[in-house]
Amino acid sequence: MKKLVLTLAVALFAICSASANNYVANDAAIDALVENSVEMVMTAEADMAPAAPAAAYVSAGKDPVVAAVLAWVLGWPGVHRYYLGTAPWMVLPYFLTGGGFGVVYVVDAVLITIDALENRINPAYINNERIFMWADLI
């Protein structure tokens, strides 16, 4: 909670102190940067390094589509968390609060669905013992 209050205070200070009057554009310096820049052109897709397959991001053999469906259909009692490998006791806080009063349930479902559209599950969700399993990602 202290981190949140400190972050909000710093953000508020930055917003209040930012003003266009504090900044001056040095046209000569910008022109010099453009003159000294190097243009890079890719000739073909073969020049690009191959991307890692999306399936490599899926952890512990869990199906992202199953996780997304469980998150939407049975997410309020935390069944999706049990599927992703969280300890069985984690279902209790979800069940008692109705999925964090609907907020945690919806955030979980949306983030898992976004990952499922890319055919992956974020490794941070696997065996996560925290109520807000996505807190480290924000």
C-alpha cells in the first residue's frame, strides 16, 4: 500500500510540474542528429531472426483455451486457478468473495483470454500462490 501511495504521489507531482514552457527545442541539434543518422533497410524476411514458437511460452502442459474457458465460466470460485496449479486452498478466498467481488475474476479472465488468443499461458500464472496473480505484471 505504501508503494501505491508513493507511486501516486510521484505521478501527481510529475503531472503538476510538467509544462510545455519548461522545454525548448534546439533545431540545430535535431538537424545534426538527422544528418548523422544511418538508415537501416531490411531486404527480406530471411534477414530476420526466427521468432520463438508460441507453444514454447505455454508452461507445464496447460492448455490456454481450457484456462480461458474455465476463467470465464467457473472463474468466480477460482477453478481456473486450481487448473493452473495453484494450491487448492486458493479456491477458498475466491469462493468466499465471489472472485474478489467480481474484480479479480474479471481481470484474471481478461488476461488469461489475451494470452489464450496468442496460444500461450504466462508462466507467472502457473503455480502462483497470490490472490492477485497478475500483480507482478502491472
